[in-house]
Amino acid sequence: MRFFEEKARSISAFLGTGNRRYLFTLAVASFVKVVVFSSVAILLSGVPVSEFPAAVSPIPWLRYFYAWDSGWYAGIATSGWNDWAYVFFPLYPTLMKYVGIIVGGDVVLAGFLISIILGAAWIPFFENIAEDYMNRRQALLSTLATACFPYILVFTSVVYSESLFFFSTILAWFLYKKNRLLLSGVMAGMATLTKPYGILILIPMIADALAKKNWRRLPAIAMVPCLSLLGWMGYLYATTGDAFAFLTARQYWVGAGNSQNTFWWMVSPIFANNPMEYFTQTGSYHISYGGDWLNVPYMAITIFVLFGIMVLKVWDFDWRLALFSTSLMTIFLVEGFVGSLVRYFAFVFPIWFTIRVQRSWTLALLIVFFAAFTVALWYQFLMGWIG
């Protein structure tokens, strides 16, 4: 253990000046991702191609990064929206479309490149923000723990919009703290056009401006996100006659059974006449998407408690980010699909500042555990588990 501590100190000393320290974090996180992907590729090497989702790409290895919502994003990038696809916000599939033109028309490759690049680009900005709440060494170790968390590692690699959302929200707050208000607003606008709840990144900025009575900050940070949302709603009205088509489209997913898989629906018996029904749930109270493969209610409670504690801890060091985290968590609990709660929560970046890794050997053991879990998670994502 002392060997790891001494090596960590020498590396920290070498990287301690300027921005070079961020390169080490990037290198380690990238190395872990390569090792995990290689393990997944070896594990699935004997699985027939027909068992994978039908990725619309001529590149064989891209099938390891394509499942579930990836098909919706690729479909939008290729053919535009249909009635039910409006639930997916426009920035990620639009980037896939135009980056796809650059890479020869392969929108899946484009989505992978966007995810993998932005899935690394957030790291130095996150670490820089973390240094406001802890010392540099702790920030480095905690950033690595965050980057190697299984859900973050997987969903900043596959063709999903999580990388874009994570990057844009982190950079929006980073730029706001650096007093680069217009650029911060641009990043907030990107978050707004990536996820339905992306505009909530304005909450900590507006709260800070109001607390400091700095009214002149408000137009600079809010203009681009608000105009972005209004522009998207205007486009929806012009093409569908429904400015809230993204909410209307949700009815399709409700009809598909997802309304019975939200956390709120799962815990509703607690507030009904028979609270004990919640603790003896069978049949219809099990997750309908994928069968009775686990007892979702107890899993949901565990997830809620663990991430709820992290959100509460954010209040201890930054009330502005705590408002943001609490708002997102509330939306996820009321509207989010239980099977994806961990993915939703994992990309609420302030909660990861509550993770304080003290020793390098602790991080090393954590990374080994995370890597093994990530291989299993990635396998499940591709072979039938919903993301």
C-alpha cells in the first residue's frame, strides 16, 4: 500500500503545476475504458451478430456501442422524427446527422465519436470544479472514481446522449464560475436541447445571481437556453401543430407500459389504503419491461436511499448545486423509468463532489471493482437489459 501512496505523491508532484495534472486523469480514465471495452469484446466474440441489435453501420465493432435508445437516435439522424420520437430532444441526433456527413454518412459512427470524445472532454472541467471543494489530490482521486463508475463509463461510450448532457452541464457551471456568462449560457442552451430537463442547469446560476443581487447576469445566462427551448417548441408547432409534442409523445411510452415502471407508481401503495401491499408486491407490481428478473421495488428503494443521501450531502457544501440536484432527482423519481434510475442519477454531476477518496490504494481497488461491474453492465445493455 505504501508503494501506491509514494507513486501517487510523485505523480501528483510532477503534474501539480499548470493544467498537466488533468492529463493524468484523462489518461487513466481512458485506459480503464479501453480495458473494459476489450474485455466486453472478448466476452462477446463468440456471440452471433444476429444476437445484437441491428446497428445501421458497416463497421462491425460498432455493434458493441449500439442498443436500445441508440436506434431511436440513429433513426432520427437518418430519417427525422415521427410521432413518438419527439420525446428525444434534437441536439444529439442533429449532431449525429452532420458529423455523419463528415465521416461518410455513417450516423452510428458519428454518434459513437460524439459520445466517446465528449465522454472524455468533461473530465478536466469536472476536476477543476472539484478543486473548489477539496484539495487537488482528493479532486484527482474523486474525479477518477467518478469517471470509472460503471454507468458513467458505459453511457459515455455508447450511442446515447448522456455524454453531451454531462459535458454541457459541467461546462456551463464551470464557465459561469469563471464569469464567462455568454459561453455559459451557450452550454446551458446545449443542455436544454439535449434533454427535456437540461434547462434546469439554469437553476444554480439564477439562484447565485439573485443571491448576489447581480441582476445583469440573468439575461446573459438565460437568453440562449430560453431561446433554444422556444425555438425547438416553435419548430414542433410548425411541423406538427403541437408545441409540446415532446410531452405528447410521452403518451406512447406510457401506453407501452412505462407509466407502471416509474418510481412514483412503484411506491404509490404506501400512500394507499394498504401500505403493506408495497412490501409484498408480486405480478403487476414487478417491472413489466423485461419480466420478473428482479424485485424492482426493493431495488428502487435502495437506489433512492443511496442517491438521496448523496443529494442531501450536496447541501453541505454548495446550496446552488443542491437546488439543481434536488430538482433533477424529483423529476426522475416522478417521471423516470425505474430500470434507468441509476443512469439518470449518475449524470447529475454535483452528487459526485460528495465522493472523497482519501488513498490511492482505495481508488485502485475501487477501479478494479468498477471495471468488473462495468463489463457485466455493458453485457446486459447489449444482450437484453434496458438502459
